Amino acid sequence: MAVAVRRAALNPIDWKVRNGAMKIVTGRSFPRGMGLDLAGTVTAVGADVTRFKIGDAVFGMARFKEAGSLAEAVIAKEAALAKKPETVSFEQAACLGTAGVTAWNGLIDKAQLRPGQSVFINGCSGAVGEAGVQIARMFGAEVSGSCGAEGIERARSLGLQTVYDYRVKAASTISEVFDVVFDAAGTLSTSTGIGLLRKGGTFTTVEPTPVRFLRAVFDRRMKPIVGKPRADLLDRLAKAAHDRTLVLPIAETVPLAQAIPLISAIEAGRKLRGKVVVTIG
């Protein structure tokens, strides 16, 4: 499918792909496109496409190995797109892909979260973390988390039971144990994540190192995440966005010309309280 991109959204994975940190997933060949998340309008469909027609407003993710949503047009797989609800803006829809898919993969697909279970989300004020909080609450979980002091008020507004300032209370010193530990920031060590689990619990992380994949073969508690979009998953995200049970804050909206310098700034440590949306079409 061909999509005319109207809005794209930035993610930490963008600079990790650019500097080669994700080569275990994306491969080693360069150059490659930049950007995964997008919202736009369908301009062409293949013969086997059944869910979309030309003119449909859609959101989702570009093909991971090629990427390329930071462009006027992109080729995407049918399964990596969903129809954008009329009640959701292109800006908000562009933010849903990577954050929503990653959180869903970790909490629902990997950890198989059930109502009443307890969840600890490390990095609960980031985009993936916020998506995780809202998805976990949609499924009836009891959610706690950790983030920087600047994100605590926002995290509490999402309904977390307990929010720790990671600079004051390190995760390794938390005495409580949980059914699921979701490391949405990718900063927990494996020993810390597993140490926070109660018996039979699951540790999911957005930092899928080769060592963690190897450990997952022998340790059922360990579940590294590589966010993979699916049609049914994206449709669930679309409904949640329509119902406003999944809303991600937008920190900044910039033109395409500013996208790459901003990715460099984020890689260098610039902190943003919300998603960055790139205006294209």
C-alpha cells in the first residue's frame, strides 16, 4: 500500500536505528529511511489488499527494516495500518503506532496480563510507558511505576497507585513485588526486573539484547519485546483512541526540515514531555 504521509511521529528507536544500535533487528545495510510512525491517506493499494481503499485516512507504522515515514509518501503493509477514527486527529493518530504496539506486545502478548494483576512500569511517563499504563488499566490491572520527578504529576493523573521518583527510590530497592514488570524505558537490569517479580511473574523489556533473547530460551520470566504491528492490534488502538482511553500527550510539532536535527538533539539527551509530531503533508 502507498500512503501520502500527513503526520509522522518520532521515537527513540529512530536514532538507535540511525547509529546502528538496532542492527540485530534491522540488518547492517545503510542508507535506510528514517521514521516508523505515520498517519496519512491511502493513495494506492495492491491486488491483495482488502481492508482499505484509495482515500482512506489511516495510521500505523512503516515497514520496520526500511522505515521511511519521514517522507511525503511511504509503502506500508496492510497489517501495519488501521483506519483513523474521524474523532482522532492526524497528529494524535501518528503517535499511536510504536508506543501503542510496543506496550501492547509487552503487556498483553508477552505477559498475558489479566484483570486484577499488579503491574510495575519503569518509565511510566514516557510515550511507551504512558501507553502501557493506559492499556494495563483498560485490562483491569493495578498499576504502579517509576519516572523522573517532572513526570510524577502526569503519571498520577493516569491513575497509578504508586509512583516512585527513580532518582530518589531506585527500582532495585523497592520491596513490593508484582505480577508483571514492564521496562518501558529499557533501563532496568535483568536482575532488577526479575527481582521485582512475584512467583510466576513476567519481566518484559523494550531493550531486546542478544543476551536477553538467549536467556528467554531458558527462563520463562524473561520476555524481550520487539514491537510488531498487527491489524487486530491496531484496530484495538484505534478504538481506544476514539474512546479516549488511550491518549498520548504531544510535546512539540515541527516541520519535516527540523526532524533530523531534533532526532540528534534527543539522542544527545534532550528531554521532552510527550511525543514529537512532524508535519509533512
